[in-house]
Amino acid sequence: MSSANLLLYGRRRAVNYIVLALSYAATVAGLLVLFLIMWSLLRNGLPAFGIDFFTQSTPPPNGEGGLLNAIYGSLVMTAVGTAIGTPVGILCGTFLAEFSRSSRLAMAVRFINDILLSAPSIVIGLFVYVVMVVPMGHFSGWAGSVALAILVVPVVVRTSENMLSLVPSGLREAAFALGAPQWKVVVLVVYRAAMQGMLTGVLLAVARIAGETAPLLFTAFNNQFWSANMDGPMGNLPYVIFQFALSPYAGWQQLAWGGALLITLAILTLNIFARLLANWSSFEK
Amino acid sequence: MRRQRLGDTLFRAVTRGFALGVLLLLGAIIASLVSGSIPAFREFGPSFLISTAWNPVKENFGALPAIYGTLVTSLLAMMLAVPIAFGIAIFLTELCPPLLRRPIGTLIELLAAIPSIIYGIWGLFVLAPVLQSVVQPALIGSLGEIPLLGVLFAGPPLGLGILTASIILAVMVLPFIASVSRDVFLTVPPLLRESAYGMGATTSEVIRDIIIPHSRAGIVGGVMLGLGRALGETMAVTFVIGNAHHIKASLLAPGTTISATLANEFTEAVSTLYTSSLIALGLILFVITLIVLAMANYMLWRMGSREEA
């Protein structure tokens, strides 16, 4: 090899090493941030956990208390939001996958749905404020649930369409050959075959809305006291974390970290569970 | 038989109705924001977009500082996140041992699952103090001394401000860009990749000459998707941006974004004009993100249709 060739070879190798080292470094950086966040959550949040944390309502500044009302409000609004959003999403996904795969309407719905999937959640909050809170005259748990439901819909539409499309058409044809009408084929055969996948989608949607703060700011607002009344302002974990973390009181900040840890653990568990479920069903096929 | 056929028609009509509902939802969001922002635009006219005023007492509002903050933090976040996200995508597709591919990919994706508010509290209590005591003084001491460029790093190290918000945003959009890039990198036919390796190309040459040209549309789509997320991100930014309605050249200075302004001030706005100005800000944000996300999805869709062809 001539010296010019050696030089070229050496330079190519050097460039290669640099690029590879940088991409290792990038991955390490990404993982490091995840561990740093989890570490600070555990360190600052764990001391807040105790019996009071789960059994008392949010305290006044410098008082003793827990997050019971906020935990309850978050659970209820997440549940109602999911209950409203899931059927809408599944029916829309059914239309896209079963009735109209490539019509112009289906293309438009898919396109708009993908946009709604990433649309800023605070704008959804504004929308619900304008159409629900203003006419009703006050903040309410219902308005918060509707805002969350609007966030659930695009996630469920996307996953249920994908999962329904994966069901082999042989199954449908077999059911048709037995004389079943299309609605029975879809409801009794296709839904059953795609059940696990659709459940994954719903779990991911729950994980997404459980920590959402922005859409609740102007809809459910907050309630310092225990309240099971969906027709009035309702406490919720994300809002309490927001309010307490930015307050100057040490006790409030402590509760904010505890709430943050609780919500993160719940969401990560849901996410991992949803992924395991998805893997499990794909192994089975 | 007739009852079954009626069932079919009904079922089809219902699903079609909900599909139309999704379309109508977008229209309803735009319509409600437009109607809510009419008082503000009637009062201030188009100069609302270029005015830097923000005075709730005198009821004089302008959107420019918030628009500026939104765009600057998002663009800076992209500059930080895109190279790292590509590094991760390259690692996951080209370098990672197959056994670790899934766990590491999942861990990176879990970053996207962490709610915005957690990034906010972490940014405020953990990241900002470090930036204030270590990183920002170093920046002021080094880059701040350079003429022209120094303007960007002028002023005291406050810890909270445009730069802190951009870093937090970068971490938040990282997993989106990384996982979209990984997915489009994986669409490169193995034959192409292996032919290049067979001709003696190094990994970095395969990436530059085969993988990136082949997946360009998808990469641009993924980056735009990340940008769309960054523009509308609310809680994390609200914690660390400093919430000041002015435009400063320095990246270390506090600023505000549209979403942070809404989160901070909406429930405190008492007058119609104040509320309406905030809704108008929301409308501007929605229009900007709609355009970015529509372009992103178009790029990804083009990529997808080529894949099938």
C-alpha cells in the first residue's frame, strides 16, 4: 500500500471511531438522564410516603396532610376520561380498518387523527374551557374528564386501527361463509382476535392522561378539600404537584415530590405492563 | 335476514359517525378558539402579533414575546436533541448487541412516558441549580467573552430562563426523534446495507451514504414531529422559563412561551379582554403546531407509501 492509501485508510478509520464513540455517548447520555430523574424522584419522594400521605387531604401551608383528595380526583377523572374516550376511539378505528380502508374520508380521518395525537394538550384544555366551563359557569370534574377523553381518542383510534388490520382476513371470511352479517363478524370475531392489542392501546392512553396537567388547569381546576362531586372543581395530582412544587413551603414541596414519585411509578408500571401484554400477544400468533 | 342487514347498516353508520366526529373535533377546536379570540383581535388588530406589550392592569396585550420564546426554546431544543437522538438511533440499529436492543430501546422510550410535570419539578429543583452554579458561569466566562456571540450568553447566571427550558425540552423530545429515526433506519433494505459493507465501507460511511439518503424523508418527519411536541409543551417549560414578558438577546435571561403564559395566567385573568388575549395566544400556538405536525405527518406518510411500493 502506498503511503497516500495508508493515510486515507487511517483517516476513514478515525472518522468511523469518532462517529461510533459519539453514538455510544449519546445513548449513555439518554439513559443517564432517565436514571438521574428516577434517582431524584426516589430520594425526594420516598420520605413523603406514609399513612397520612394516602389517608389525609391536602393541608394548608405548614399544616399536616396528605394527597388523598388529589389521588381520588385523578383516579376518577382518568377513569371517566378513559370510559368516554375508549368506545369513541375503537368505533372510529373500526371504521378505518373494517369499512373504509382507503376512501378519501378514511385518509382525511387518519391524517387529522395523527395531528390530534401530538396537538398541544393545553389547547385541548382551552377548547373544553370555551365549550364547557364557560357555559356551565364553573370548573368541574366533568370538564376535566372530557378534556382527558379528547386526549384518549387519538391514541385508541391509532392502536385499534393497527390491531384490527393485523387480524388475518381468513378469520373474517370464515365467519362470513357461515352467514354472519358484518357487524357480528366484527364484534364477535375480529374484536376478540384483536383484544389484547386494543387493550395495550387503552393502557397506553391511560398512562398518557394520568400525568397530564395542562388540560386540567382550566377545566377541573383544583380543590383543596375532599370532594367526590364531579360537578364542581376537583383536586387532582398533577395540579397539586404544580401548585405545591412552586410554593415556598417545605411541607408542600415534600408532598409535591411524593406525588411526583407516585404518578411516575404508576405510569411507568402501566407502560411496562402494556408492552409486556403486546409482546405476549404477538408471541402467541 | 332483514334485521341482520339493518344491523350492518346501523353499525357502519355509527362507526362512520364517530370517524366524522374526529374530523369535526378539529374543526370545533379551531372554531371555539377563533370565537374566543375575537375580542382581542378586534381590540388590537393584527398588531397583536407584533406588539411586545403585556400589561394586565392597563389591558394592553401583545403576543410577540410569547411567540418569540416558544420558537426560540423549541428551535434550541431541536439543535440539542437532534444530534443525540440520531446517535441513539444509530446505536440501536447498527451497534447494539441484538440482545440489548429491546431493553435499551424501551428505556429510551420510557423517557417519553414520564409526564411533563415531572420534567418540570426535576428541572426546577435539580437541573436549574446545577446550571446556575456550574454550567452558566462557565458559558459566561468562555463563550460570553467572544464578541457578537457573547450577546447570547450575557447577564447573570439565574438558573431559570430560555436555555434551561430548551435543555428540558430537548430531553423530552429526544425519545420521539430517536424512536422515529430508529424505525426509519430499519426500513433500509438489508441488501443495500450489506452490499456497502461488502465493498469495504466503514459503519460511518454506510450511515452517511446509504442509511441517511435512504431515510431522509422519514428523518425530517421525525424531527418535525419532535418540533411539534416541543412547541406545545407546557408544564415543564412553565417551571423553568422564568415567566418574563420581554425579549432579551441573551439565552440565559428569563422569558416566556405561549403555553407557559396560558398555564400561569389563565385562571387569574378576570377581564374579558385578558381572557380573550390568552385564548388568542392559544389559537396562534395551535395554528403553528398544526402546520408543523401536518408537514411532519406528510413526510412520514410519503416515507410509508414508498416502503409499500
